[in-house]
Amino acid sequence: MPDLLLTELRKIQKKDGYISEQAIKKLNKKTGIPLSNIYGTATFYAMLHTTPQGKYIIEICNSPSCFLNNSLNIIKYIENKLKIKSGQTSKDKKFSLHIGSCIGCCDKAPAMLLNKKQYTNLTKEKIDFILKKLK
Amino acid sequence: MQIKKQTKGKALAKAKKLGQKATINLIKEKVLLGRGGAGFPTGTKWEMVYNEPEKEKYLICNADEGEPGTFKDKFILEKNPELVIEGIKIAMFAIGAKKAFIYLRGEYEYLENRLKKLIKKANIEIVVGAGAYICGDETAILESIEGKRGQARLKPPFPTVKGLYGKPTAINNVETLANVPLAIYYKDWNPNLRLYSLSGNVTKPGIYELPLGTKLCDLIKLGKPKNKIKAIYFGCFGGCMPHCEKTKLTPDDICGKDCIHGAGTIIAVDEKHSIVDVATNIAKFYEFESCGKCTPCREGTMRILALLENISLKNADMKDLNTLQELAEVIKETSFCGLGQTSTNHLLTALKYFRKEFEERIKEQKDRRRIR
């Protein structure tokens, strides 16, 4: 059975923060999986990144349950506070922001993942509190 | 709650005593239906894999719970993961699989370590997804585990014949597998108890275990909504309908309203929210999650979103509603996989039951333009 490519790519991202061209070439040499296939897989999934990301990756949910619980205002608040839009990374390389699909916290909406950790029942005050603690 | 009961390995022991065929027959007799949304009889699926002459077989536990508003699998994996692992072991034994995979969605990565501890020496591998709604589809999940882009395969051949690495594969949902040990061990196991994920404009959202046939309004009452509930969405793919006293939570009753009972997802929308805005939000979801394999879904979801944004933000005509309807029907009929085919259910049902809201929004804008 061949190596599980998805698992390999996750390992790379965990180590380097993102999946670089160099890392893809290295993986190609190691596994023999064609470059195009690795790149195809790496660019397909929302949680795999082929560009450098900030130290903290914020994935904020805007699916219906969160949308019905004021997620748009929370998203706007974060965008203004960090001065970045979805898909961008702040100049000081501290934060990356992604507006995404449901993260399964619909009973505690609105919600987000910060470096894969769940933060729920978000309010502007809570966002202030969470972001302040990060260095 | 039935789902919180434990079997502590006794169900697996009983299955081994019974043997493969008798275990499959027991699951068939107990009428365990798949809980991922399609409701396919689990015993029948296992039997199909069991009957394949191929030696190598696989079992996949589908923990890629991506449907917006659904969090029942997360609930089970948090509260009673032991049951799921035992269910996987029983399924592996019944179909004759030496290896199993748990496809855990990327958003639930925090559950990985606890599951790993429970697996111990069993030949079960966890593959963590990376954020793709399409991977909940049973053939896309195969592609994803094989390390490819998670795009659906053409059926037939069905996974039970040619699945993972071309070998016969059974793919079962988390809630299904959690019910396997319960069905085998407990004589009074109730196949009609379902987990409903309630969210939206309610003050008490959460998981409610209720029997099929419960009145929808009784579930909404449990959620204690602050304002009057106007519409119910059965996830994004299940469509919407007006909230009424009579509807019962059964696949038949809800299908009669053009919606899909699916995996028990209930999103309540109150009077303060516009269906046009909810439709635009869901359209954005599908535009983002369309995998790009087939044209109707890839291009269609994009056009649907553009038309809806036009209605909700800029200027649209009554004619646009007909275009929207026609396009939605074409996407439904011509898309390659389930994602595309169900991607416009929400819109078709919204246009059927809440067309007035769309018309009013268009009129509002026209009036505003005239004043200017």
C-alpha cells in the first residue's frame, strides 16, 4: 500500500507551516508520486496551504447556523482588527484569516478555529480577549 | 440516551461467537439503517462486501461530518468513542476486513489522540481530512484516503465491489457504527431513536435523541426559540420548509415537502431573518465547496451565487427568479455527484415556499431606484 499522501502533507505543514514547492519536490523524490499529483492534492483542500501562513491561523465559520447567530459582524470585526481579509496574512506574519465552511460547532455559534482549537459563542469582547493573549 | 450506553467489548465477543454470517443477519434483522443521510440498510451493505470473492477488504468509518448544522458524530466521538471503535471491530470481523480507516475531518483533529489511545493494537488507521465538504461522499472519501483530490468516482462499480485501492469496501457513518454494538448486545435496542442536531435561532441548541415520527414542532419547542420560527432547513442539502404544527420527523413526511430528512440536521430560522439572505449564504457555501469536476456544479453554483447576490445587493428583475429556478433544476438533474445534485434543493424549496420574500426584495430595490 502506498504512503498516505494526505498524512505526509499534513506532517510537512505542521513542520514548515505551509507546503512549499521545495517540500513538494522532496516528497516526489522520496515517494515517487508525480509532482503534479502532489501539487493537485495540496491545492485541493482548504486546510492545506501552499503559501506561507501566519503564526496563528484563524478559520472562522460562516455556515448557516453561525450566519444566523451574527457571524458576519464577528468576521467584519476581526477583519478590521487585524486589517486583513479572508485568505490574507497580516504584515507582521502573526495572523492568517480564512472564512470557511461549517466546523461542527453549530450549537455554540458563532465559532472559529484558531490553530485548530475551537473558540465558541464568539462576541466582540471575547475576540478582544482571545487575541490579546496571543504573542 | 441510548447512544451513551456501553457494551464494553461484550458485543464484539458475542459477534465472534455468532460468526460472520450470523452477525450480518442479526444486523439485518434489527433493521439498522445508515445514519449518514442515505439510510441504506447496514446489514445488506456488509453482506455485499462479505460475498465478494476478493481476499483483501476494507472498512471505512466516515467521520467527515461536513454538512452544515450537523454535529451528532462529533457528539458521539466525544461522549462515547469506545462504542464506535467496538462497532468498527465488529464490522471488520463481519465483512472480513483486516484493515480499517477512520476518516476524521480536519476540523475534528483534536479528537485524534483520544481515538488513537482507544484503538491500541487494532489495525485501524486514522486519516485526518483537510477541509473538503465533498469528502463526505463515499467515493470521494476513497480518493482522499488514496491521496488524491477528493472528487467523486463514477458509480457503478460501487465501493462494495471496487472501493479503496480497488478492493471491496464498506463505508459506514459514525452513528451507524456506534449503533452496531448496541443492536447486537441489547435486546431492547430501539432502531427508531435518532440523534437530531438542532441549531440556528434557538436558545437551547444541541443534540436531541428522539424517535422517528416525533413532531418537528416538539423538537423546536425543546430548543426554546426567542422569536417565532419561520422556516426549517434540513442542513444545506436537505432544503427548507415553512415551520408548521403537523410535520413529523420521518423521511416520508419530510420528503412530501420536497426536503430530505438526511442525518437529522435541523436549522431553525426565525422571523427576523430573510430567506433571501440565508439562500445567498448557502449558495456561497456550495460555490466554495464544489470540487470542480463537472461543469453543471462548478459553473452552476457560481452563477447561482451571482444571481442571488444580485437580488440581495444590487439590481435584479422578476425574470431573474425564473432564470434562477431553471438553472437550479438543470444543476440538480445534470450534476455528477450528490453534492451538485442536492446543491440547489435549498433554493428550489425556498422559491417554492418563500417566493414572496424574493419578489419583495426585488420590488424594494426597484422602488428605491425610482426614488433616486
